[in-house]
Amino acid sequence: MATDAFQQGKLAFEHNVPKSGCEYPTGSTLRTEWMEGWTQALNGRPSHDSPENRETAPGTRH
């Protein structure tokens, strides 16, 4: 079960907050959970550079 800190980390990533924006104290469990949420959101984002995610405009080539 995800904690509030984990969810806050995910939301922070989604709102372009850098990892350095975590306000939980270094070494705390809450900071670790926040970082895990942020990292999971990073790893779960779609890759805009992959061929499957590119849209080709009419008349253009990749």
C-alpha cells in the first residue's frame, strides 16, 4: 500500500518538481518513500523519443 509521502513524490514529478524539492528530512522513512514515488513516476512516463510514440506529420519523414 502506497503512503501519502509516496503519492506526494509521484505528484511532485508530475508537476515538474525536482527531487531536490523533497522537504522531508534526509534519512527519514518519509523522504525515502517520497523519492520512491518520484522515481516510479519518472520510470513510468512514456518515452517521447521511441518510434511508437512519434507522430509523423503528413509529408514528413523520420
